Amino acid sequence: MRFFRDYLAPRLVQYVLVVFCGITAVFFIPRLTGQDPVLEIIAQIQAQGASLDPSAVRNLMETLKELYGLKGSLFEQYLTMWRRVFTFDFGPSFFQFPTPVAQLLRIYLPWTIGLFATSTVLSWLLGNIVGGIAGYFSGKSWSKILDAVIMVIRPIPHYIFGVVLLILFAYVWPLFPARGLSIGRGMALNLELVLAILRGSFLPALTLVILGGVVWFQQMKLLVQNVKREDFVEYARVGGVKERRVVFRYVLKNAMLPQVTQLALALGQVFSGVLIVEMVFSYPGMGLLLYRGVTRGDYNLVMGITVLSILTIATAVLLLDLLYPLLDPRIRHR
Amino acid sequence: MEALRELLRDYRFAVGFVIFLLLVVLAFLSFASPYDPIRQLQVPRDRPPSRAHILGTNSKGQDVFWEATFSIRNSLIIALIAGLVSRIVAILVGFVAGYRGGTLDRVLMGLADGLLVIPLFLILVMVAMLLRGSMTLVNTGLLLAFFGWAWDARTIRSQILSLREREFTKTSVLSGNGTMSLVIREYLPFTTPLIFSTLINNIAWAIGMEIVLAILGLVRLEIPTLGTTLQWAITYQAMLLGHWWWISTPVVLTILLLVALYWLSVSVSEYLDPRMRIQRIGARS
Amino acid sequence: MLPVIRAEDLQAFYVLETLRGKKVVRAVNGVSLVIPENTVYGLAGESGCGKTTLLKVLLGNLEPPLRHFGGRVLYRVDGEYLDALALPEGKRQKLRWTYISYIPQGSMSVFNPVAKLRTTFMDFLESHVSGKMRQELLRHAEEHLERLGLSPRILEAYPHQLSGGMRQRVAIALATLLNPRIILADEPTTALDVVAQRAVLQLLSDIQRKLRNTIVLVTHDMGIHATVTTRMAIMYAGRIVEEGWTQDIFTAPLHPYTQYLIRSLPRIGDKRLRESAPGSPPSLAQLPPGCPFHPRCPLAFERCREEVPELEEVGEQKVACFLRRASHVVTS
């Protein structure tokens, strides 16, 4: 199919390239610092007062070097890293020795994906629709009031906004659990579990939906004010097409298209936001894992999280790219 | 000064300006602090706000108010370094890529694009983990600068591209102006609002990022910044123990600072927009 | 012949708020027209003379910053005259497409890019023809297209899949769907290649002949007026300066401006340099006193600078000029 050749294939290539470059960056950038994580660990151990004789230190260094894939020349290390990526073997987690990093990731990843997908879709839809209607009726007072409110919310960073919501709704008015969810093993799938999940996910999701939504609101409002002035919209109104239809089928439907592209571009930042929010609410996702990994100096774990995140984001972008032609007939039918 | 007066008519600028000024004053107050910012146990611990300590004291035995003045000052320093240094890189890359075009442009933009899809935040964290020992204020700022130029370089480049195609470029080239002088003299006025607003956005981002780095324990935790003071408050369970003054201070200050910066950036960039400028010139003559 | 629409001393201005105060653009500055039924009526003039605004006002489509400052627009519907601008918007909407319709300039982007043409047609129909089933409406649209020589399969396409000329013809089909008595066509052939232009003009003539309605053809291209229209009006700086049978206007133009317009048409075998009127049209926000054309008119005299000439009858033509009968302005 021509479509495959013109549209799909280049995007698949792009996907592979991005993942490749991303993981290569993960490899190289930390090495630019000239710091050796192995020496770091040794230093930490010694700083905590343990004294080791030189041969023990050497053994430790060798083991660590293997675990971190730091053996051999730079090129050998690079290849080792790729081998590990393909076998999903990131070595053992340092702080939960000897649990392999991959196992931890497997447990925590689905939670993050769930939160990521739901909050992103919700914030995008809500933000765009409300922003679109506000943009169409930009003279009305409610539109202006909404603008002002959003001007205050927009600049607040994820962590701070999360903390505010946490204080308000888990401490001041304790409606929601403060420590999020705790996942144990062998949980039965029943209503109680579902409710617990909803309660624990509500605040993080709310944070993300609001913070994400305000960005879409502002962008959509601007877009709609331009689309409103397009010829085909004016013509439809002159021709007597009902206003409600004009708003949804003529204005919003057209303004949404560039917003899909924008979403694809923003996914990297959105994902980072998800991780940060997870940290605030101790939500059992990769953000929490990241927090634990970083504070305990678990380099393997952090690397695993980074690689997995790159894959997740790149895949999400690809999915969006594949979705776009379904929405824009100009791409669908050349 | 004329400009200032006109800007102050925009309520967003006025409010943002006043708040920012107040915060800067607070930052400068730190030089008059009767307490050492780093030493602990200087005052009785966990006292709620009183006349002796207007924002109370924290669990480390420090006066919350005076710690706050230092935290504003240090956060601003980090953010300023990050913002200014990344501006220089973004401008260089954006101008060169936009004007030269060709392979250089594609390489630079490919680099920038790659940095966008990758969760920069995570690589930033990885690097910070390795540099844990040496995260002074300046280094934190530089680290943030290293990761903060990509988006803005792309925006600047787009604008340079559109400027390049306009009439006055061709005229200028035809009249024999050298490339560098052309680029600097002619384009800078048009890109100034863009550079300025991206500077403020970058500063805001740096402040937010610093907080996350602090929460992760990746900066020198003894140095008071908005992030580190928040971090200590959380570690010492300030919320749970009801020491609301300790945790609210950095939260409220951060919100005020960032909202002020945002309002300033929006109002100033609208004001500097060349299209608005021309309208105003018409009004005066 | 009875008129289908009349304009009486119509005034409509754009009021713009700029930083230096109010700016008033007098786009329609005292226009009086009587447009007969069953005619192809031309409206000529340079760009910026107010033609498009006049059409908007005739449609009753006045949205800020465009405001009505004086005069009337009379529709002749079912034998009665209706003051279009005094009607409530709801009634005006009902008349659109059923009595008067519009083909906008630049039909390139007149259709919703993300909807099939079928959907757009239905959208327009539904608001005017209530109570009918979708199937009926669809059939009506298909029949109409066939009558105009267009394939009904077009309805399944998206706008971008059609060529410019095709889109223009579909726009004409859409405008004539409910058999309106008067169709305002704003520059229907601009930005089309010659072949497409011909097809569009042919279509318009066919429609006019078959349905016996009036088409108001607005274009700056005098060649088109010569070919297609039977009666025409020349507009300059918001006013009508000459009006009459097309043939008369071309063989004996009375107004100096009309003469310039006609002289600028190329003629086969005539290798002389084409002359256009010196200078350029005035800004509609800063009109000169007296006759708007006087700064460019080689025959202007004292009175032209002080008084505004009214449209007066000279035989079967009307002209707004103190000379009443200007001899040929441009010497060879």
C-alpha cells in the first residue's frame, strides 16, 4: 500500500532511530562526567566506615564492574549494554539485592502506564474541549474568568502542585490516603481492591489532569480563535448551519488536529511529570522506584528505568503517529 | 521608563512585578541574616510562628524565615545561571541552524529533537547521581543549562527561518552587509521577545527541576534552597507532625515566585511583540 | 423587468478601534442599486473598492466591526418587498439559500476540510429544509449535482481531493441547491486556470438560463463582464459611479474611470501600450472631499473637488459625474 510506504515506514524507522539514539545517549552522557559509578560505591562504602583490604576492594570492584557492564573497552561496554537491553537484563538492583532490576520494573511499570495513559487522555480531552469552547466564546465572562484562574495554575510545577493537593486532601481534609497504595502479593481481584486502587490513584491522577489540562486549554483557546476566522467557518455560519454544529464539527474538529501532533511532541515531558507526581503520592509506579533507586545510589535500577522510559515514550509517540491519519482525512486519502 | 509605565498598565505585569520585587528583596535580606544558613540547632526546635521567629523554627533548629531568605537567593542564583547559559547555547544553535540551513541545520535539529523525546529529566538524574559530591550552586545551574537549551533552540530556529525569507533580509544581503552583522543587527530585535520569554520560562523550569533534584537528594542538602528546605520538611515529617509553617513556606514561596515570573513573561513578551510595537508607535505620533 | 433586490443609499462602515483612536472605513458609502430578475448582473471595480463588503450587506451579514449606518436593502420575496436589515436574524437566516445565496471569494477553503462533501451539503440543507429525512435530502443533492453536469460521487470525497476548478463548481452547486432567486458570486474565477475559468462561467450561465434567476457576478476582470453579463455596475471607493447595459457601457462609457477600465483591456491587433489610471484608489478610511475619483481624473474641475456627484440617468445608463458625458479621456 502506498500508505504504508509514504507514511508508516518512515515513522517506524524514526522510532527505531529515536530509541537507538536515546539509549546511546543513556550510555554516553553519564560517561561524559568522567565519574565511575563503581568508585562512587566504593567511596560510599568506605565513607560509612567499613575498611577493606586492597584485595577485597579489588574483588568488589571487579564484581561491580561486571554488574554495571563497565568491563572492557568503551566499545565492548557499548555492545554489552545493547545485549542487555535486548535480553531485558539490567543486572541486579543494588538496594534490593539480588532482585533483578527487570523483575522490579515488571511489577511497577503497569501502574505507571495506567496512570500515564488515563491522565494524559483525560487531560488532553478535557483541556481541549473546554479550551475550545472557551476560545469560541472568548467574549463571555466565564471564559475570561477561566483564563485568569488558569494563569495562576499553569506555572506551578508538578511536585509543588502535588504537595499542595496532598496537604489539602490527605491531611487537612483527609479524604484520600496519604501514602497512596501499597502493593502486596496475591491480591484478590474484588470490588474492595478496585475501590482501593481508585482511591489511591485519584489524587495523582487529579494532579496530572489539572496540570496537563491547563496547557491544552491555553493552546486550544488560541487555535480556536484562529480557526474561527477561517473561510469555511464563516461560510457555514452565513449559510445557516446551526451554531452547535459549527462549534463541534467545523471548529473543534479542525483545531484538534494540530493538538494531536503537539501531544506527540509533549509526551516526553508528560511522562516525566507522571514520574514526579508518583513520587509525591508514593504511587507504586516507576516514579517511586526511581525515588528509591536514586536515594540509595542504585545505578542499575535508575538505568533500567531510563531505558524502559525511553521505550515507553517512543512507543507512545509511534502509536499517536499511527492514530493521526485516522483523524485527518487529508493524510488518509492522498 | 516610559516602557515601564506602559507595562504597569497591564495588571499581569503589575502584580508579577510587585511580587517578584518583594521576593528579590527577601533574597537580599539574607545578607542581613542574624543566623548562619547552614548550621543547625541555632534556635529551639519546632516552634510555631511567634514574634521572635515570624515563620517559626524547624526540626533542625533553624529559623524558618531566615532560612527562607537564603533559599530564595540560592534558588534564584541556580536558575539564573541555568537560564543565561542555556540562552547562549540556544541562541547560538538556533541562529546558526536557522540561518545556515542544510546539513548543519539538520544535524543540530536532529540533536535537539532527540533530546526532546528522551525523558531529559531521567538522564539529568543519572548524571546528577554521578556528580553527587560536587553539586554546588554553580554546578547545579550548569547541569540544568546543559539540558535546558533544546526546546528553545528549535523555537528560535523557526523564527530565524521565517525571518530569513522576508524582504528585508534579501535587501540587506543585496546591499552587501556581512552575514554576522546582518544576523545580529537585523534579527535580534525580532527575536528579543522570544529570547526573553524563553529565558523566563527556562528560569521557571530550572527552579522546578531544582526542587525535584533536591527531593531526590541530588544536590548539596546543607545549602538552603527552595528544594532543599522542602526536602528537609518532608523528611522530618513536617506534615504529619503538624509543623505546617515549615513545609508551607517553601511551597508558598515557590508558587509566588513562579506565578510572578510567568505573569511577567507573558505580559512582557506581548509588549515586545513587534506587531504590537508598531501599533503603539502609531498611537504616539 | 422587475427588480429582485434593491439597495437604497446604503451605507455600511467598518469601525476599528486602534491605539490611535477610531478608524472608520467607508466601504459602502451611499450605494443605490436596482438589480433586475433573470439577469447576469456584473459588479466591477478594483480590489479594495468595497465590492465584497457590499455583498455582505446585501446578504444581511453584518458583524462587528462592520456596521450599518444608513439606507435600506429591499428583498422582493413572493411579490412583496422586505427590508432585509430590519428583519430579525432568524428570518434572514430562513431567506438565505432559499431566496438569496452566496458563493464566497477563494472557494479554495470554503468547505470543512475534515468532513466529506456529503456531510457539508447536509449541514447546509438541514437548517433550511426541516422535517425531511436524510435520504430525501441526499437524493435532492445528488439530483441537483446531476442537473448541473457534476457526478454525484463527488459527495463522497473530501475537499482536498478535488481540483480548484472542481471545488468552485461544487460550491456553486451548494449555493444553488434550494433554487434561490439571487446568487451573489464573489470573484468566482480568480485563482483558476483559463480552462477551469471557462467551465465555471459556463456553469453559471447554464444555471441562470435554466433556473431563470439573477446572478450577481463580482469581478475586477472586465473581460468576464464583457462576455457573460447583460447589465453591470462600476464601483469605485464605496460608490457606484456608472450603471447600465453591459453593451452600452463598453461601447460608450460615460465615466472617466470606466473608460480607463475598458482601455486597459487588451485587444487583438492593438499593440499600443495599455494605460491604467494614474495613481491608485484612495484609502476608504481617508476619502478625499468631493468626487472620490477627482485626484486621478484628468478632467477634474473645481466642482469635482467640492461636491460629490450623484448617480443620474443619462438615457438608459446612470452615471455619477458632473461632466455627464465625458469625451474620450485617453488620447492615443
